Amino acid sequence: MTDGIESRLREERKFVPSAEFSAHARVQSHAEYVSLYTQSIESPEEFWRDQTCDLVFRTRPTSFLEWNLPKAKFFGGATLNITESCLDRHLKTSARTRAAIVWEGEPGDTRTLTYFELHREVVRLSTQLASLGVRAGDRVAIYMGMVPETAIAMLACARLGATHSVIFGGFSSDALRDRINDCGAKLLLTQDGAWRRGSIVPLKQMADVAVAQTPTIEKVVVLRRIGAEKAPVTMKEGRDVWWDDLLAREAAPEHRAIAEKPAAFDAEHPLFVLYTSGSTGKPKGVLHTTAGYLAGVHVSSKYVFDLREGDLYWCTADVGWVTGHSYIVYGPLSCGASCLMYEGAPNFPDPGRFWKIIERHGVTILYTAPTAIRAFIRWGDDWPNKADLSSLRLLGSVGEPINPEAWTWYHRVIGGGRCPIVDTWWQTETGAIMLTTLPGACYSKPGSTGLPFFGVDIAVVKDRGEPCGTNEGGKLVVKSPWPSMARTLYNDDERYVSAYWKQIEGVYFTGDGARKDEDGYFWVVGRIDDVLNVAGHRIGTAEIESALVSHPFVAEAAAVGKPDELKGQALVVFVTLKQGQTANDETKANLSKHIEKEIGKFARPDSIRFADALPKTRSGKIMRRLLKEVASGATEAKGDTSTLEDLGVLAKLRADED
Ligand code: WTA
């Protein structure tokens, strides 16, 4: 990639927000940011008390933090029902009739839910979930697309104190099954199918395959989105129920009471489990709890997106990933914001779809990913230029490093040169934004994720935790706990501690490499562990490898990333076949299909390379660094290769370039 890391190293431009933007922003100057940040670090109790005073607590916290690895207890003594902050509290204000969700389906159908209506729908669904036996502490799986009902389902679970686990609709049946079994969900919410680029993802059919092997699932609730003609489904008697039929049932008074006057839960009550990729084979069930998560997403939504009445905010992420959880559902709704939600692909029916949506609804804030921006650049300026984008006032980026060229295009072509860009760095595990510029307070530098957000004590360090100097590359770590951090990995405290808190003793290791410049701005390079970021999707190399070796043809496999102009990273796999198997295109297609089945379409490799053997160290570890170089076409092996077991293997791989 010509405009990747090198140009980020050379980047020195500063983009200052306009005086007009700053004059109306929540934080208007760098000095004001510094003063709030300092308070958040030095007097966190006071900071969080002030900043969460608009949220609904049944009982207020009496302490800020008790930290005893791996147990973090934030806002001790507090009890709350998170949905009261996201819904009920708005019913007493002008937000009651304000749009909470403005939804557009891929075929062009639209629907708006006011806060009043969203609240009513959540109460209706939680009443019926209670009648199906869902109780506080139960796990509920959600395998749905981008429809308002997905947000309704999440909130309905939260209202009952049930822990939801949303599984991205792009995951395969096998991946769905494994996640359900890991968290032991008792109920699954799904839909007949989801629109994607004019065709249908048969979610219910895939769910059926999964649920045949998930002993804990008792009931499946099915939303009819598509209809029987295009998305035929089989309903299993006694197990499956249509969403509409369920809502139409007469509710018992006790179930209505649970939903209408919801219980308050402890601050640390588990809110959701979200599976993400780590550096070993098994996906991690990242567990977030209630009060700290809410505080983090609320305060960051308010300040980073500068939300206010009159805004229409659009986060283009899928609700199946953390960005959707924090910045489509909990964060913006806790602020009473109006959120646009779009069901389908950005280029359906043509590459102008996003810009038409902005024009049609008058979107003011757009939060999207660099991969999407790079695709739009490729599709040409005509598409955005044809639309009226003058309603936009703020742009955001998330998910992967943004190259300065994509940044400046976003700024100029989409933002008309007038909209600040917030490049937000964070992770599934951090729950909320950790690094960013505040749009009215700080200038931005293309490619830099800016400064620490409130309450975030973050640094770049060397292997043993010694601080790096200015502009010196190192590991990005968080030095002390913060309210929205993951509390554990589901049922696996040990892995939580070893994956995050023990690699560098006493601090949270993010898995990312970064540097901090002379102005205190952070520049995130990307993952330095065995996790890839392909088109903004987190993919564990070990997950891909274990999928591959589960195929009967495969003896050994290694997955690495290679720089890619569009996706940031492309997935390249090296495979050695078992004796008697033939290395040809048919085998490649088979292996690709196999990964699709094990994980999902989005994890299919960009390139499959066959090798007689994989290069290994004397201790038998696959030399990934070397394979990475081979994948990206470097002709000479860099660094020390003297420990290679068989240099001939490397030579063979090189000669065998695609
Ligand atoms: C990467 C997504 C550079 C990073 C919210 C991190 C970024 C991983 C940025 C987490 C950014 C996210 N600049 N890199 N603005 N935002 N990342 O868990 O490598 O899906 O560790 O969370 O994405 O991905 P996850």
C-alpha cells in the first residue's frame, strides 16, 4: 500500500475545527479538554458523578472503583436498569416524540420509531420474553440483521436483566452454534432472512442448523422481515414462534409488571457477551457489565459526537459488532439522540446509496470505517457529488488505521472541507472510545487517533513496560482500569487475566502497536499480536488455522495478513496438504468454502498458497514474520533466518508466487 504507514509517518498537517463549530460544541477549546481530562484522571469519582448525573440510577454509587485483578467493581452501591437511561427518562422530556431510530431498509422501505414507540416496543417484547421464561442472569442469543427489532431485542433483554449475545449475521451456522454453546443461551431471536446487496441471507435456515446442536436453546423467536416467498422457513412446533404472534399474545399481569416496572440491577450486573477474535483459536466472549459500560458509552457519545437536539446521527457499523452495541444502541440512546439505521450494503442498488440516505434524511453526523471510505474513493467522486451533503456537520472514523489520503478525501468530498473528523480508536474490550480528538476542541492530524478520552490513562511502552520516547514505536497499553472496560471473558477469568493483564505486568495490553508524537497525539499502527484486521473485521489467525486444519485434506496451515489498498489487510493462508491431496484450484475453492462454513463468508482468504512445508524455528514455531514477508512479496527474507529449519521451504514458497 503506497499511502499506508509511510505517508502516516510523514503526515504533519493539522486541521483546526472552524470557529463556528467550536462556538457551539460541548467542549470548545483545548484548554477546556485538558481541564476535564485532568479532572477525570485526578478526581475520577467527582468527574463521573458530574458526567452521569443525567442517567437514571435507582440508588447512587457510593464508591468509584474497587480493583482486585481480575475483579473490577465500578460505581459500587449503584443499582440501575440501563433501559431507564436509554428509554424511560426521555419520555418525560421533549424527546418523547423525537425519533429514536430512523430506519431505512435495503429495498427502500422506511420506518421511524420515536422514543415513545421504542419504549413501548421494548416493553412489549420484554413482557413476552418474560412469559417465555427469560429471567435476570439468563443468556439470550440474537442472530439478526440491521432492523430496528435487533435494537429492541437487545434492550428487551437488558430490561429483564438477561445477558444478550448478539452474533453478527455474517457468521455461519457453525460459528453461531459455538457461540450459543459457549454462553449457554436459552433463547434465540432471529429473522427469516436479511437483505444483503439485493439477495437474502437465510438467517432462520442457518439458525436451524445451529440450534440442532445447541442443547440449551428452548425457544426461537422469528421476525418476519422478508416473507415466505423469498425466505421460506420451517417453524418447529413447540420451539419456534413468530415475533408478531408472540407480541399478540395476552400477557399475564406479572410479566407485564416485570417489563413495565423493571427491576434495578447491581452496577456490575452482566449486560452482554460479545464474541471477538483473539490470538488463540477459540473466540473470546467479552463480557461487559452495566453501570460502567453505560457511563463510558454515554459520556463518549455526548462529547465525541457532540450530540444535541436536531442532530440525526448515523453509525454505519453492524449492530453485531461492538461499534453497533455502543454507538448505535446504548450510547446514542442514552443521550436521547436520533439515530439512523440502514439495513443493507453501501453500494446497493448503486454506489450512491449512502449519499442518498444522507440527503433524504438530513443526516448531520456520519460515523463509518476506513474500508468503506476507500471503497467510495474507488467508486468515484461523482456519486457523493451528485447528492446534497450539506446537512453533515461532523464525521467519524473507526475500526482500523485511516491513511491520510482517505482522511483528506473524506474531509474534502464528504465533509465539504467544513466538517471536523474524529478518528476514534477503541476495541470490543474497551467498550467505549479511548483515543480521539474532541471535534470542537482539538485540531486533528490525518491518520492520528488523537488524544486520550476522559478517564483513559493510556501510554506507549516497551516490552517490559518502560515508557517509550516521543515518536518511538511500542505497545499501546492502558495503565489503569476505566469504567467501560470488559470485566472478564465469559467463564474464563484466567484467560482474561493472561490475555490482557499479564503480557506486560499490571497494565492492560491492547494488542496494538503505536507511537505518541510531540503533541501527545497517538498514531496506531495496528495489531501486533496474531489478530488481523481485514476490512475492519477482526480475524484471529489461529481461528483461521484451526478451521483449515479441521479440513481432511490439510496437514498444516498458517494465516497471515498482507497490506491491501482497499481492506487495510488481506488474508493470506499457507497450507500444506496431506499426502495424496492435490494442490489445485479445486482444492483452493474447497478450503475457502470450508472456512465459510466454519466461520463465515467474511473470513474467506484472499489468497491460498500451497507449500511442501512451513518454515519453522528449531523449537517448531511457525515463522509468521517470514511468511508475512513472503505474502507481501518481499524478495529477501529480512532479519535473522538462521534458525530456519529448512531454508529450502522458504525458497520454494518464494518461487511459487501466485
Ligand atoms: C483497530 C472496533 C486504528 C485496532 C471498535 C483495535 C483501530 C481493533 C481504530 C479493535 C482506529 C479500531 N485506528 N486502528 N481508529 N479503531 N482499530 O474489537 O487494531 O472490532 O485493536 O473494535 O481495531 O477491533 P474491534
